[in-house]
Amino acid sequence: MECPKIRAGSAQKAPVAVAALLRPPPPILSRFETVGPAPPYYGLGFYPESATQDTAPVAMAPIPPNPNPSWPLPKFNLTIHDIDHEGVEVFLNAVRPKDVLRQAVLASYQWLYTEECPPQLIQELHLILRAMPGVAHATGSSTHKQIHFSLDYIKRIPKDRVAHEITGVLIHEAVHCFQFNAQGTCPGGLVEGIADFVRLKADYAPPHWKPHTTNREWDAGYDTTAYFLAWIESRYGEGTIRELNHCMKDRKYHRRMFKELTGRPVRKLWALYCASMNSGGGEGKEGNSEDEDEDEYDVIDSPQEPIVKSN
């Protein structure tokens, strides 16, 4: 069973600069079909403060205008645990809760779903503002999701970056509420990388983010994996990461998914990406990869009976 081919176009071979990774998204397709819910996220949605810290201000850049989708939005609810907390005033002065939650959900719709693979139906998205360590995390059932957001963290955001950072964090956490996770088998680094990929493509990355290649692995998570996924999307065609998300709707995770979508094993892709970044954004040198056939056995559907790819 291979990943469905739902994007148009073929692999792009032109050199890819970092600036080219952020391209305007296509319009949302406008039909909703109810699909089986993905397993709830418990613990995978934690956003550590180390992934968001920065000091330099950045001008707000909202996601591109979005047509009204026919995919239904969840009901939005807000709970504030301590109305006297300084972070509450910071939050409410910076954003309108309903608007910022809607924007976060639409970013997930826009970058992860298509008419052929619509988002799961979430009935309620409940934002909870409370004092806690860290930044934020998502949890809940298949139909009712919660995003817990730290008032302590909100209070410490630089004043000229408050709205931008709040929106970016909520985009990341909203992705966790909607993304498919390969029946709970998707590696945590990829789960977090996809969430930051959407934040990156929506143009809400904090100013300290940059492509990391030295002493890192492709599945390190967060911005490291996000830039790698953006490079894959730019090189192999608009919608590649949507397809990756679609692959994980009904299947258990296997790294062969990357080879199905791009023709190359994920470690080869990482090597090409690192070469591209280290050469200033040019085409990575092909060469041979010692793991070129590492994914010859696909254990997605039955670990006891591997499926051998026929050439």
C-alpha cells in the first residue's frame, strides 16, 4: 500500500534557496467529507520554551487571505484560570480569542488537507489560559480538543512580538489537534516538525529560527524538521507534506513513506538537504547513499508479514 498521489506536478530539480521555502499556499478546496477521527494526542503536543525563545522583534505577517472553507470549524471555548494574572491582560490586548483560534485552525486546513483528504471533524476546541511551566500543549479526545497555554510564558513575550508569537504557538498546537499521526506510531520529532512546518509556511516563525544541519538528525523535531519538510515540499512539489499527512491517516508509520512520495529514502533526502543548506541553498550533490535500499521492506500494514516493493 503506497501513499496516495494527490498533488499535481512533478519533482522540481532547480536549486532551492531558503527564501524559496515560503511560498503562498493554494486556495482551500471546498467540500467536507466526514472521516474517521485520528487518535487523540496525549503528551505529543507539548511545546517547550526552548523551541520558542527569541529576543529580536519581527513584523507581523499574517497567513495569506483564505476563502471561506465549507469544512466546518469547531466550536471555540476559552477558560482563564486566574483573571488577575499579568499574562491575561497581555493576551487579551494582543489578540481576539475567537479570531486567533480560527486563524490557527485555518492554517492547519490550508497546509495539511485537500478535498480528497479533508480534516477530521472536531466539535470543540477549548483554549485554556493558566499558569504553568513551558509554553503550551494540546490534549483531548478525538472530537473535543484542548490547548493549554502558559500565562507565565505569555507575560514574558517581548511587547512588540506578542500577537505574532501567540498566533504562532496556537497554529502549532492547532496542528496537533487535527494532524494524522499514523495510528499513534508517528515519531514525536516528525509530529512536532509538521506542526512547526505549518507555522513556518503560515509565516509565523519566530526570528531565531533557521535551518539546522550540524550535529542534527532530520527527525530532531520543531524548526529543524520544519525547514527540512519545507525543503522537501519546495523540491518535490507543492502538496508533498499534505500527502505525507494523508499517508498517516489510516496506516502505521514507516520511513518508506518518504521514498513513496519522493523516490528517495529519508536519510538520502536529509543528506541532500544538508548539502543544499551548506552550499548556500543550491542543489545537493547526488552521489551514492549507503541506505539507498534501507526501506526495501515496508512494515506499515503488517509487522509480521513485510510487503516487498516490486520493481
